[in-house]
Amino acid sequence: MINLIICVLFFYAAHLFLKMTFSLHKVPFVNFTVRDGDLSGMTALSERMGVAGENLRQSLFIFIPFAVMSAVLNVDNLMLAKIWFGLRIIYLVGHMLDLYRFPLVRPAIWLPSIVVLVMMGLNLCVT
């Protein structure tokens, strides 16, 4: 479980740079480093990467405590954690490919990841 937590944290760190990476050819680097930098020239892909990163942050604060508690309490949530991580990777790829312009594609990927988090929490409560 600890190895997966480390992978998830590296995945999160990668998210921090995706928004900037796909717009560096249109927006100077310095604009990303200051609070009032002009980011109006960002590409649509960069904007989608920002949305994907924000969505990951919203569920990460639930996943990390559940994963750490699972490791500390020896609760077998590893498979659920791997499924959650896989769904998060698919969610990111969906944003990269702009699949969420189609109705109901986003919830079909996002909702199962929330269900997995609930199942992890239930496993922790049962033991």
C-alpha cells in the first residue's frame, strides 16, 4: 500500500505541471510563477488539465487518509486503492482526449472512483 501511496503522490505532482506544460508555447513561464500572471493565452488542453488537477485534489484528501489508515491498521484495501488510481488515470486521459464534451462520459468514470472510496471507508469501519 505504501508503494501505491507514493505513486499517487507522484501522480499528483505531475498534475501540478500539466497545466503549465501544455501552454508554455503560448504563455511565458514567468506568468505561471506570479499570482497575477496573464494566463489568458492558455490552450484548451491546459485548461482541461487544470480541471483534472482540481478534481484529483478534491478526492485525494479522502484517498490518502484511507490508504494510510489501511496500511496502519492492516486492512486489505490494496485492490480498491489500485482501482481508484486506475480510474484517476483514465479520468486524466479522458480530459487529455476531451472525452468529457460528450454527455455522461465524465460521470461514468468519476462516479466509480467515488464508489471505490466509499468501499475503502466501509472496509475501515468494519474492522
